[in-house]
Amino acid sequence: LQSSEPDILEQNVFSDSDSYQSLALIHAVENLPNEARELEIRNYYALMCIYFATNGVGNPKTDEAGFSGAVEDWFVDDWTDTNDYCDWYGIECDQERHVTKIELYNNNLNGQFPNEVVLLNDYLNYIDLFDNYYLWSNEPKWMQIKMTQLEYLYFGTTSFEAIGVSRYLAGCVNLLELDMSFTFWSFGAIDGEIFEPLTKLYYLDIGNQKLEVGSDGEPIPAAVRALPLLHFYMDSCEFNASITMEFVSSLTDLIELRLDYTQFTGGIPTTLGLLTNLDFFSATYSGLSGRLPTELSDTSEWGEKLKFKYLFLEQNQLSGVIPSSICNVPSTAFGADCDLCDGTSCCYCCGDQCGNIDPPTPEPTLAPTSEPTPTSLPTPEPTPTIEETWLEYGLFCFSGSSLVEVEHRGSVRMEDLAIGDTVRVNNNTFEPIYSFGHKDKTASAEFLRIKTKGSSTAIEISPDHMVAIENGRYVPASLVKKGDKLLIVSNELAAVTSIKTVVRKGIFAPFTASGNIVVNGVVASNYVAYQGSEYVKIGEMETPFSYQFMGHTFNSVHRLAVMV
């Protein structure tokens, strides 16, 4: 197996008995039955290489961080409990026992992600390594050419390292979604040639990076702007030169655009109106100036086409007045600075009312240790037809991997909860689960993955499900933005550090008597806001009744019926 990919995998590794490859080989020999098929040997060995390369192992980044003593092991570690790799945490297989999915996000992986993952290339479709901050990789040769089945790749908030973007990425020609945010793929320009073969890519997150503009002075190269992007995140990015927002006019397929805390010169381009599918646009704390252009929604060409449901522009230096036609766009939420909103009723919030924290202080970024050596690029394939894959199921759910605290048992995954389990709710108390609104391990749904400062985990919640903020208020998760503060288990407020859209299998909505539950350390409601706002609306009039109050009140009959 090791010699099957000589251009990608190290050779002569077994002479070192302590190498992760030697440890994986020994474990395979000791645990696999004699009748194991070649396929099973390959999969077992490749996964064991991941295990021994990233579990309790240091790397240059842990050394720079001054780790003293041993590096901690994985949070969830059951890979040595059974020989059936298809039953291991974070692994999914097809009926023929090919590994199709590796989902190890937020599991305290460290060390170096091994190139032996290439041994799974024929069937591996999904890799999620998000939020393993000290997981390092500076030469991901496994990405080049071989990973033709890989469609979903998430390694945001890791220590993956490259100058700008690793050229090996060009081998993942069938990628649909890529998250490279808050990594060390930084300190350089984004090379458009690398993205040219990725003709299917519709989800791209490059947020929280230090980057350079290209030779044309643009932050995003033409090859990236030509992709069929539906979701694009470029929040909290720092560039080595001034940039404008003009580049967004090329991204005409966009549904979601987040540019918060990235600094721009000038104002909002009138060509933003070309993005007629845009549902969510947020550019808060972005240094925007000038008059708010009426062409955003006031011309006959664009006025009836815009589909904004969420438009947030507060904490900038925009001037002028809000065009009356923006109020006619069926937006659920529109936020801007208070001097713009003065005299109009279409602002959902203004200025500080739209968020409850000052701009976050960025975490320190370390410079890369060396520049990877690139290999040749693959030949681009013809552009395929793009299919919308975002799924919706119900309105109020948590993902199955979400964690809750069960009394006398500790942290339990949402999918393992049952009626009668006593779970932690707000105010440091425990209450039994009396019912489920949804409880389905097989259905898939779209969630917002929201992480708060100081937390090692992230809550995954459907957009209309509500979370707790200050003063006992609950707002739909779709209104939460980076920098806002959420109520956490310690009864303190914690700043939101990142928000991502993910699709997960498994949907769960437990009910408690108090109407709230603590999920991944965040206080969340049992209920949903149907109109995307905190308070119930009747026509254009907002009532004083919150959705939390209404949901808890109207659920009282159900609550009494099942608890008596």
C-alpha cells in the first residue's frame, strides 16, 4: 500500500518503529482477521494512519504555542474499541464497506494530517476536519489529481499551511464545497489557476485570512469569480492593499454573501443589484462610505428582482437615505446605521441595536514555516451542470452531533437522547425531556454552525430556531452575526466568533418544561420564529409578543398532556 503511491506517500517508513505508518501496520496485523479482503486492509490501514498521526501528537504549531508535556488525545476516541472501521466515530461506509465520509470536526486532532488518506481516494466523498486548531499540514499531496470523488472538504480553523492557497488543491476537481477559513493558507495572493479546475464549486469560505491582492489589484481572481458560487464568505480578511467591493458584481449566482469586518475603500457598488438571487448579504464594520445607491433596488431593471431576506450594513459610514423601494423588497431583516434608518420604518434594527458587542479582537496569526513545493496541475474538465443541494426539513431542529449535558451522565450527543433524560437548561438546572418535535437520524437538513469565544464546540441549529441573548430575549439564529453575544451555560454572554452553513444528517428538537435547553454550551429555545424576527408581526405591525412567549404559551396544552 505504501509503495502504491510513490509520488505521494513516503517510502522506507517502516524502518522507524515509532512512525505512525509502523504503528498503523502493527495495529492492522494484530487486529484484522486472516480472511480480510484487500479493500478492508487498505481502508483499515489508511484510517489507522490518520489515527496515529493526529491523536496525541505534536507538530511545529504546538511547539510554537509552547505546549508543555504531552498533547491531549482526541475528544471522542473509539477507533481501537472494535475492528469494524465502519462503526468508528466519524466514519461512514457504503454497502461494499468503502469509506465514503470522514467527519472528525472539533475532535482535538493534532499532529499532521497524513497523505495516506489518498488510499481512500476511489470512494471518499466527504472530509470534515473543521475546528481542530492545531491539526497541521504543509504539503497535502493527497489532494493532487487522485481525489476525484471528493466533493466536500472542510478544514477551516486548523493549522493547514500554504502560501496563499496550496497548489495541490487543484487536484480536487469535483469539489462542491470548500472551507479554508482561519488557517495558514495565508500570506499570499489567491492563485486563480488553482481554482480553474474546480468548476463545480458553489460554496467557498476564505474568511479570517491575511491575503494579498493579485497582480491585477483584485482581491479575488477572475477564475474564482467565474465559478458558480452560491455561498461566499470573505469575512475578517486582511489584505496588503486597499480593495473595493466591485468584484462581487461578477458573482451573479450568489445566495449568501458575508463580508463582515473586511475593510473596503469606497461604498456599495450599484452593480450589487445584478445579484438577483442574493438572499443574505452582510457587510458590517467594513469601512463602507458614500451614499447608499438607489440602484440597489430602485430601478425598473432590478427593483422587482432582488430577493433579500437579510441585509445588514450597520457600523459603516454610509450616508444619504434609504431608498423607499428597499422597504418594498420582502426582506425579513434589514439593518443599517441609525442616521440612515431615521424616518423610515423598514429597518429591523439600527446601529448598536443590531449587535451587542464591539468589533472582536482578532486572534494572532503565525507566519508559515516554509513554502510547499507544488506539482503540475491537472487538466480542467468541462463545466458540469450545477444542482442545488441545500436541504430543508422543518423549521426547528438541532443536528444529531450536537451535545447536551445529561444529569449524572455528562455530555451526550443529541441523537442519543430519549424522553425522560434529564438535561441541563438555563439557570444551572436540569429538566426532563418530555417530547420531541423532530427525532429522525436519517433525514438531512441545513443548519447554522455558530461558535462562541472560549468554547471548544459549536452549536448547530436550524436558521429559524431561536437562541438566547441578553436580558432574557430569544432571537432566531438567522439574525445572529459574528460579534453578537449569546447567553451561555455559565449565565454569561459570549461573543460569536464564526457562523457557517452546514448540512447534517439527523434532526432533533427536544422539549423541556422551561422551553429552553443548553446545547454545546449555548442556551437555546425549544421554539421557532416563523417570520424571521424576535416578535410576532401582524401585517407590517410588530406586536409586543415574542415568539418565545407565544411558543411556550401555545405549547402548554401539549406540555401538560404528556407530563401528567
